[in-house]
Amino acid sequence: MAAALEITGLHAWYGESHILHDVNLTVNQGEVVTLLGRNGAGRTTTLRALMGLTGARKGSIKINGVEAIGLPTHRVAHLGVGYCPEERGIFSSLSTEENLMLPPQLAGPDKGMSVAEIYEMFPNLLERRHSQGTRLSGGEQQMLAVARILRTGARLLLLDEISEGLAPVIVQGLARMITTLKSKGYTIVMVEQNFRFAAPLADRFYVMEHGQIVETFAASELSAKMPVLTELLGV
Ligand SMILES: Nc1ncnc2c1ncn2[C@@H]1O[C@H](COP(=O)(O)OP(=O)(O)OP(=O)(O)O)[C@@H](O)[C@H]1O
Ligand SMILES: [Mg+2]
């Protein structure tokens, strides 16, 4: 079976700025992979380049074996990719349920979660289904942003800093969510600053610095890698 995601020799630019330099990253089906790095390392740019949201790109991005480097964003999404950006993108004038129903379901073999399944997984959202986007707490907005891509049928989830700025009890809820999604067979790429959140969830880790991957290791190597991580991330 092809890897869910196979990035090879990826370069990306914003205008004249050459941001990503020869990024190589593979995520197998059903894996949870965390992309770590300091501020400005290029983690968000990696996700954006994958979605066709940067300037020029060079290299190869295979999604389930299909080359996606030349594709516009909506075509990448149709390969089964759900992108949850750092800024979440919840529409303040729409209700929870309207936000949830906004993205179209993808055509293809993978049916998205039904609204009933989503409310079962996120009972808070059921309670808040008629509340306006702006009235939701940060944690509720984050859950809604993830729930919204689950409804589309995407099986490869790109999650950018979902734990950022949230209270520890909410972050624990997000950790349970990731564990549930993994058990349902989703493939997940998490960009994280919060090492303590990511560490127990990830099967494998990549560390970026200056637009390059500088370290990669499996969960089983985590304790041996702690000195290097401390140096690279200050964790
Ligand atoms: N739209 C843009 N135009 C030009 N340069 C950008 C743009 N967005 C990011 N950059 C630059 O690209 C580099 C990588 O930024 P990126 O957002 O990928 O970092 P990051 O690892 O996600 O870190 P963080 O989210 O903590 O800022 C940084 O030097 C940043 O200044
Ligand atoms: Mg970022």
C-alpha cells in the first residue's frame, strides 16, 4: 500500500523568499506523526506547501501514491486531505452547525463522519449547535475546526498547533480526540510547539530547523533523543 503522504525533495517559496529546503517526510497509513520545531522553523509552510498555499514549489508530494505537487488546493483536498490551519477559520456569523456543514463532502470511497457521529464524539458541539461561532470558547472552536474536516471524508488530517493557547483540561480532551481518530484509522500530521501534548500521541517525530528536517525518530527512540530535542527545541 502506498504511504498516505510521501514528500521528497520539497522546496517552497513565498515570493522571493526560499523557505523550505529539500524537505523529506513520509507518513504511513494510520500513523500519527508530529512535526516539531522552534518558531519560524517552517512547519506551517510545510503544511501550506502540501496544500498548494505557498508560492512556487519544487519536488514531489505524493498523497496515497498520487503526485500532488502541481495541483491547486481544492484538488489536493479531493485526494482526501483535511487541513486545519493555525487560525482555525471558524466563521463568526455562522452557528456551530452551519460551520460544520460548510465544506462539501468529498466524492470518493471514504464517507465522512455523519453529523450524528460528530456530535457523539464532540458532545460540547451538540450542546452549542445553535451558538454563533464567536460565542464558542477557544476549545470549542478548535474542536469544531477539526470536526468540520472529519465530515468531509478526509482521511489524512493536517493539524496545525491545535493545542495552542488552550487550557490544560481542553488539551487533554484534544489528546483523547487524537487517540480516538487514530483508533478509527485516520492518518494524522500534527504540527506542535507543545511537546508534552504531542509526545505521548505520536508514532514518529520530525524536527525542523531553518526550513529543513534535521531529526527524525520513532516513539521508541524518544527517551534516547531527549538530549538532542532539548538542544533543538529547548524542551
Ligand atoms: N506569507 C509569508 N511570506 C513570507 N515569509 C513567510 C510567510 N509566512 C511565513 N514566512 C516565513 O517563513 C518561515 C517559516 O515560517 P512558518 O510559518 O512555516 O514557521 P512555523 O514553523 O510554523 O513557526 P510558527 O508557527 O511558530 O511561527 C519564517 O521565516 C517566516 O517568517
Ligand atoms: Mg506555524
